[in-house]
Amino acid sequence: MLLRESGAMEGRVFDPRAVTDASVASGVPFGEELVAFASASVTGSEAELAQHREALEAAMGVEAMVDAAGVAANFERMVRIADATGIPLDKPVAVFTVGLRQELGIDAFGAARNTPKVGALLAALGRLGQPLARRLMARYAGRS
Amino acid sequence: MVFSYSDSVYPIRADFGEAHRAYWHELARPGCWWNGAERVAIAAAVRSARDCGLCAERKQALTPNAVQGEHADAGVLPTVAVEAVHRITSDPSRLSKAWVDGLAKQGLSDAAYVETVGIVGAVVSIDSFHRNLGLPLEPLPKPEGGEPSGYRPPSAEPGEAWVPWIRPEKASGSETDLYFGMARVPHVGMAMSLVPDAVRAMGRLSEAQYIALAIVAMPGRNQPGRALERAQIELVAGRVSALNECFY
């Protein structure tokens, strides 16, 4: 959701399906190289990781590659904190992302059982309320 | 000096080294429920989990409970703690409340478990940063003496997570600083608040490796000095989370 909303705040449209399907173009600048590097960080061999590290550095520069290495590392921690403590999605996020989660297929992940199902009526209200939620987020971020 | 990234072939921002050094220093000291030697042993168990035969077999099994055996670990930790460290490290997406409750029945308290989660997460991420850059792992610190404080925040209470936590409106006294005065805190920010220092450590590491927790819920806002745009940061974060099958 933060990917999609980060784009929306700047009037750009990004395709969040790129996080679950690397063949989808995210629309994010240098998205292909970033996804390849992140993928190698989680599932790649040392050689694959080195290859994508070099490719990312060549595309974006060494500072960006180092930042990406830090973000990828940080989320190896965040996923363990979330999974080991069984936290559900925050209620507003659960309501506003029903469609997005279906699109990404992440409701099939095991930890989805920690989040109570959102009823059809609430999900419909969530879809209708997305523009308002976006405006509230923009105000919260001090950008409107 | 530990985490001396000035020797690296890459120009690594100074705040990475500062955050990693600060965590290593904290790791070696007594915590709330583990002493320094035990905390460093947890870090060592994170590293041994990577080559653990039992963890590898369980990872391949339809359900981890189908495979019994002993983890590869020669440390000072009780068996129940080794099980916790190895499972959180190697197979986090298939943890369950029943498993956490089972650890408690074997003597691992909810608070000691949360402190363990914090150490595992921090060590995994720092080691992952090194691996991502092709750097050797930093040797573990020498444990400091002293006993754990046994501090359990009085405002912690059961919530929607598997472990008690402190709600933002209850973060007072010693915990006033915990959520930067935010009225609404994402669940992941509250998840380890049964051990407040684990939340503080998470905040410091996140600020260097990702962005400050105070601006996470503000899409479009970015940490000054980053070479990546916020959307690029979230793309990497989302991809790593998805490959780990993290629903949150």
C-alpha cells in the first residue's frame, strides 16, 4: 500500500503487483533493477546477489545500491517481528486494502489468518472511501 | 572499531555504522530477561540456524511440526530458546500462536520471547546488510557482566497480537518516549513493546536502514539524505516482504 500511495502523493501511478510478480513493470524508476536486487537478497546465491548488486550500481549509482541493501536488510527484520508476534493488519489498512490484497494474492499467505476477515459491506465502503483516505494521508504527511 | 565501513569498497553512510555499533553494544549488555552472554548466544544461534539440518528439513516439510529432531547449536541457551531462535530465523511465515503458547509452557515467558524476537530481527538484518554488500559478517561482541533487569512495563496488556503490548494512549512514565508522542501507531511499531528497549532499538536501526518510524505512515515523505525515492524504498521493502510471504 505504501508503494501505491507514495506514487499517488506525487500524482504518479505505480503497479504494486510488481512486488509479488517480478515480471510486472512497477512504473517506479529503475524498478526492474531494484526488484531483481531485492529478489536476489532473499532467494539468490552469493553469485546472483553480486550480479544484481553490480547491475543496480551501474543503473542508479553506488549510494542508491547501498541504500537498497539497507532497506532489504531492514525488512528481513520487520517480517520476522510481524510474523513472530502475530500482529494483524491495522484496521484501516485492512479495510482499505481488500481489493489490493486480492489483486496481489497475499491473502493466501499463512499469516493472513491473524487478520479478521473484512465483511463485504465494510470492504465496499473501504473502496468508496479510498479517495478520502488518500486526502487524509496527504494531510497527515503535511503535503496538501 | 566494529562496523568500520570506512574500509569497505562501497561508500556507506555513517549512520549505518553508528546504528550497527550501537546495537552491538546493546546486544552485549544485560537486557530485561536475558543476560549479556545469553543475548550474544541468541545472536550466535541466529547464525547457526542458517546451516541447521533440522531447520532445512522443516523448511521443506508440508508442516514444520512433521519433522522432529535437534537444532545444530552448541550454545548456552535452553533448548526452548534455541527452538524459538531457529524457527524465527529460518521459517517465520509459518509461526503460530499455538507454537508461541507451546514455548511458554516449556518455560519461555512472553517477555523473554519478545526480547528474543528483537535480537533475532536485529541480527538477521545487520547480517543481511553485510551479505547484500558482499561484506564479511562482523564478529559477535564479547558479553558484558550483570543480571537482566526483569522490567515488565506495567501498562502492557493483551491486545490483538500474540503477546501483550502497550497501546499508544498508555505509553506513559518510562515509556513516554516509545512512540514519539504519536496517537496512532502501526501494529508493527507496538509489537515488541512488552520489552520497550526492543522497540527503541528497532527505531534506531530502522532510521538508518529504512526511514524513521515516525514518517513510515506518511507515504511520499522520505528521510533526508537518501539516494532512493520513497517509492523506490517501498518497492524494495514490498518485494522482500512478499518473498518472505509476510502478510503484514
